Amino acid sequence: MHAVAELSLFPLDKGSSLSPYVARAVAIIRDSGLAFELGPMGTCIEGPLAQVMAVVQACAEDLSRDCDRVYLTVKADLSRKGPGRLAAKVRSVEEKLAPAR
Amino acid sequence: MHAVAELSLFPLDKGSSLSPYVARAVAIIRDSGLAFELGPMGTCIEGPLAQVMAVVQACAEDLSRDCDRVYLTVKADLSRKGPGRLAAKVRSVEEKLAPAR
Amino acid sequence: MHAVAELSLFPLDKGSSLSPYVARAVAIIRDSGLAFELGPMGTCIEGPLAQVMAVVQACAEDLSRDCDRVYLTVKADLSRKGPGRLAAKVRSVEEKLAPAR
Amino acid sequence: MHAVAELSLFPLDKGSSLSPYVARAVAIIRDSGLAFELGPMGTCIEGPLAQVMAVVQACAEDLSRDCDRVYLTVKADLSRKGPGRLAAKVRSVEEKLAPAR
């Protein structure tokens, strides 16, 4: 199965400056070689389900080296179609958008 | 409180072509005048908490005109800071990204 | 539309002892008179969509009295059917569970 | 790292009777031997992060045998503490609940 998964993860025990920790996870995602896209509330990753899950786990394990508590959400759309869905999903909505009122 | 909220919503009773329904919600978000950003797994909306919640509810009510079952997720980061966080949150992570290996 | 919504919310600027803040939100949910159920990862609320959304907003506003940053997730199943879905949804799965291997 | 993870997953191409598919996932979770708790909006699983992730992936792979599109959300709280958090997290909130008004 091909996955587009949005990952959000951050420590709960390091105060409210979360971006250094998010950046560590994003670096792991980028270095995985999978397609990805950074967004305001999470990072979307695209690839075979097993590879995407392995990257999510690697991100969580990296934070747990120095964080005692980590919060994580994943939201994924699994399909037989792929690759290229990261862009195709957005384009498909944009094409159907009614003109602004 | 200022909110950056990511909304995903789609019908559960209309088959797997979801983009026409997502596009209706995105049109409502766009017409609200709030800042927003379309992504592969949801649409981020930025604004005062009460206004963002009102837009989320308007999207759900619009789909319920012709859908008997709707699934909805919201993930929000509420802060005293704003506006401009939609871009600032991404920039803050990008600035801290280690160089690619 | 009738909603079953699971709410998770907690401050990001108060350390990792989150239960006092969660308890404040749960008290607001309980005092709303809507049906609810506490779980390990969130609290499910059942009622008309507008009332459920109002309770979610009241919880977020209560935390923002003394928290500078709050994280919130909502996952909702909207349906024309109701009330009683909080129990019916679990029962419906349990009835279909294959015997343990 | 010890995880309490709530999993929701269902097909997007099989109409709105989702409970037979949810029951298949719950059977896999139960047969894994990990502690779990069924709820109205998802199933909470408790165990070492790697084992919990493996069960989530097994559930998704099982549905993909006959579903062409699957939606999945995971919300997890990772901690050095455990086991027993499935019950402890709820108890900790209940103990702090203000008396009903």
C-alpha cells in the first residue's frame, strides 16, 4: 500500500519552543529519501506504507534520546495509487474549487 | 487566543472520490477571509479561535446538507502570538534544519 | 447533524504534568450536560454538532486563561443518527469481533 | 520508549458500514497480546513503541488485502513510564476532577 502520512511530533517536557525538535524529525524524514512536504501543523511523507512507518518510528526514537515524553500524531491516506499523490491530492482539490465569491 | 488549525473533513457515504467535497469546504474557508493554506492531508486556517471554530462548523454543516455521514479531524495550536504564524511556524523549522547528509 | 467527537487538549507551556489541565476541560464537558466518556487519549462527547463545538471552544478558552499555548485535537464522526452512539459504536465493533485465536 | 497509542482506521471505498473492518483491526490488536481498550472513536494500545507500531502496520496491511483506500489516524503519548498507563492516565484525570456543579 502506498501512503501519504502527515506526522506531527514534539516533546511534552521541553517547554514550548518545539521547533528545534521538529527540525530534528524533519531532517530524518528528508534524509530518508522519501518525498515530503513541510506544513504549518505537520510534515507529509509519501512512500510505501512500511517505509513511511519506519521513518515515523525513527523520528520518535530520535526524540526519545533526550526527551522523556513525546506526543505524536499521524494521519494517513493509504491507496493503491502512487507515487505523486503529495502534489496530486492538492491539485485535485484546487481544480474543483468554485470561483471566489 | 490565536489559532492555527488544520481541518480535514470528508463524507463517509459518498465513495472514495472525496475531492469535490473537500473543495466545497476549502471554498468556505477561502470565502471566510481568514488566512489559510491547502495541504495534502488537510487545510490550515489561521485566526482568532472563535472565528476558526465557526468556519470549521460552517464546513461541516455545508457537507451535511447532502451527506449522511461526515468524518472530521482538527489539530490546532493556540497561542497568544499572531497573526502570521502560518508562515512563521514553517520558517522556524526550516531555519533549524541540519544540512542534508 | 449529530456528533461523536473526541477531544484532546493540553497546554504546551506548563511542563509534562497535564492531568490538572485535562481535568478542567473534562469538568466543563461534564457540566455541559452532554453525554461523554473519558478515555486514555481523549474524551468523547456526544450531542448536536453546534453544542459539541461550543463545549470544545469553552474548554480551549478555559485553558487559555492561564496557559499561553494550548494544543488541541478533535476527531469527530457526524451522522444523522443519534443519540446513543457513544455506546452503540463500541457495541457494533464488539459484536463483529472474531473469537480470540 | 513506552507508548499509549490510539488507532482509528477504516476503508474509504466500502460505504459507511465501517464496523466489520474496525473489528478486523481490533482482532489483530487483541491477538497481539498488548494491552488495549476499545473506545467510541478509536482503540488505545499500550506497549513498547516498536511493538505498537508493528501492530498498527499489521492492521493497515490486513485491511489493504481487500480495500483499495484506507484512512488511518494514530495519536500517541510516548513516555519512559510504563506499563499500566492505559488505566493510570484516566485515573489521574478522574482524581483531579472538580465536584459537579
